[in-house]
Amino acid sequence: MLNKPVLVESLIVFSIVLCVHAVVWDRYSWCAVALAIQAFYVQFKWDRLLQQGGAVFQFRATANSGLLPASMVIPLLGIAMKERCKAAGIVYFERFGIVVASTGMLVALFLSVIAVGITKPVPTNTCILTGVAGSIIIYTMKHSLTVSEVIEVLEVLLIFVYLSMILLYLLPRCFTPGEALLVLGGISFVLNQLIKRSLNVIEGRGEPIDFFLLVAVIGVVILGLFFTVLFIFMDSGTWISSMFFHMMTAVLGLGVIMPWLYRLIRRNPLFWLLQFLFQTQTRVYLLIYWTFLAASACGIVFYQNAKRSSESKKHQASTITRKYFHFIVVATYVPGLIYDRQLLHVAAVLCLAVFIFLEYIRYFRIKPFGQTLRYLLSLFLDERDSGPLILTHVYLLLGMSLPVWLFPRSCAPKGALSGAGALVPYAGVLAVGVGDTMASVFGSTMGEIKWPGTKKTFEGTMTAIFAQIIAVALILIFDSSVNLNSSYAWILVSVSLVSLLEAYTTQIDNLLLPLYLQIMFMV
């Protein structure tokens, strides 16, 4: 029997795909539509495998596979980027957008083939659909990509295959297949770009903040893999292991990551970072303000844990309590988006590295703070943190930061896109900081009419849409660089579709919703 919430979620994703290609219809549109149709059918094969325990790896059990919504994100991002850069006349980044779209389609197709291959008995109709979609995609790639671009796409696919085998084995129940596609596909693409640019520094394009992002992401992944292998052979909870952890972190940071970054930006990374952070008085004020907000967030964690200690029964943070952090993140990002987006870009990268490093300390029980972090963060766990890692706070940061990091600055005249595209950097703030927060708060407190098959309420979704429209109006008032050019109807449609997706998806909404809203704004 078909799952009705999954059908509605799929219908919303199909609507977004059709809306995008109603604006930009070309040869890649046929590929995207074919990919969406086959992902829809394969998604149910994945769901059946997860229910029967027939998947090769252990995935998160409280959600469906999420293959369709995840499969369309990277291809649509690439297509939207291609169109924006084509309109701006930037050929290099137009080709880059084509590579991104092709890579996303091939990686998603690979995950579909895996599901079809391990399903018994072999689903004949789904196999035919997957073969047709694959043929369309490969035929289009053959006539669109150069030899070097084809090699680049295959490199990313190869990295994705090996990275998936390693991380899905080491991190059981941390992802659904769709979330694994997004996260591991993104890491694979970042790693390939970093290797490519490291080997061609003279020809490499990009600003120091772009290289800083690439090196930071791959640096923390390498750090995690290194210590995972190391602590197979020794107990991570001893003082000797903890001292070795901190010492090797310093060695890898100063001996590998810093020289790697130096090769890319051609200057001392530490001196560059300090000069960048304190370059203007505005940046100093923003850093002081963000430090205060970070201290406030820590204060909430300690206060909630103090309440737990004073209660006899088991205390767990409520939905409203967890949304306090959403309000703090909105208060963090909005001034950065208005006054200094480059500083926000770098600060978000630093914050991501700190979050992941602290998660390593918690996971490996590194003294003296590992056990304390385990106790403090256990209060804020929900059903999505069913694996060994706690990733919800990392996903929140990624959801807010990805629209800033992925904003096509080189294809934006004077640093801003026109029309709804001007709201692209605000996609995370609108979808997660405003929409998701309002939907949760009002839905859990005043909602009565539930969407069929879900726990989400009609009142929560309508409040989310209304709150995001108000937020757009406030952005227009306070950010003079935003000029919507009468694209209000498109903004309303975009916000409404993404809010409906929030009501029906069982994937990590902090990660998925901002990306879809960014795609809608970019086209």
C-alpha cells in the first residue's frame, strides 16, 4: 500500500521541479524530469528495503528513504546556477553549473541503481524506468560536457562510492538514503574541487574565503576519519588518549591543513584570518555581538540542564525550547547578511568547524569535556538523533549557511541578483529561522487541524507562510541591496511550496528546505 504522506511529498517536489523548468526549459530539463520520475518509483523500493531490513547499511528508522526530494536538489541547484551565470555572461561558472547538475544526476542515478539491484524479486518496470532515465542523462552529458568535465563528474562519483562505504559503515542510523545522498554527495564534490584547485593553483579561480570553506570542510572530515581508525585500537576515554587526540589535532591542523590553505591563498592563513576578521569597525562590532549571542545560547543549555537536575522525573527539552536556538541563529545571521556577508561567510565556516570538533570530543569521550558534552546535549535529542552522532545543530548551521556559501557572487552584478534572486542569501533565514520555527511553535501550541497522515498542522503551515511574507517585507525595509522587481507572486509560490514540503517531509528539514527555497529564488 502506498504511503499517502510520501505521495504528497513527492507531488510537492514534482511541483517545484515543474515550476523551475517552466522558467528554464532546455535539454537538461528533460533529464531532470526523467530523473524525478524514476526516483519516485525507486523511492518506494528503498522504503520497502528499509522496512524489511534488506538495505546494505543501517539507515535512520524514523523516516522514509527521501530519495526523490534529495535526488533533485543538486541537479536543480546546478541548473539554476547555469542560467544565472549564462545571463551574466560568465562562461566559466556557466560550465561549472552544468558540471554540478550532471554530477547530481549521476550520483542520484547511482543510488537508484543500487536500490533496484538489491531488491528481490527484481522490479522489472522500475528497472526499465531507471534505464530510460539513465540513457537520457548519459546521452545529454555526452553532447554537453567536454572530456575533462566528464572525467570530473566520474571522479566525484568515485569519491562518493568510497566515501559512502566508509561513512555509512562507521555511522549507522545517522542518515536516511536521501540525507546520505545530499551530505556525502556534497562532501564528495567539495573534495574533488579542493583536489582540482590544489593541483592547478595558478589557474584556480576563487577568493580566499572560498578556499577557506573547502579546506575547512575536508579538514574536519579527514580529522574524524583519522581518529575513528585510531580509536579502534585504543580506548578513547583515557587521559593518554585525550592528550594524543589534542596533540594530533594540532599536528594535523598546523602540519597539513594550514600548509594546504597556504598553497591555495598564497599567504599565511592565520595572519590572513586575523586581518580579515578585524579589517573594519563594523566587523569588530558584529564579532562582539555574535559572541554575546553565543554566550546566550550556552546559557540556555546550562539553564535547561539545571532544570533537568532539579526534577525527579526524566526531563527532555520541548519543541519550543529547541526553537530558542532558531531565534538566536536568526538574530545572528540577519545583521551579517545586511552589513557584511563575507564576514558571515567566514564566521559560519569557523562555527561549523568548531561544532564538528566538539562533536568529535563528545563522541570519542575526550577528556576533560567529552562526558560533560554528552550529558549537556542529551537533553536536546529527538528522534532524528538515532545514530552515534548528534547532528541536528550541525544541520541547523548548514541550513542557514548553505544559501550564503552557494550564492553565485561571480554571476551577480554588484554582488546582488535581481528579482527574487536577491533573497537567495536569506533562504536559510526564511525557511528555517522563520518558517520552520513559526510552524513548530504555533502548530504545537494552537494547531488543531492536522495535515492527513502527519503530525503537522494546517495552522502551523499557514503561520509559517504568513511569517515568511512579513520577513520578506522587513528585509525590503532594512536591506537596501534587495530589489524584488515585482516578483512577489513567485516569492509567494516559492514560500508556500517549501512550507508545504516542511509539513510532509520526514527528512532533515533544516537541510532540505533552505536548498529548495534557494533554488526557487535563483530561477
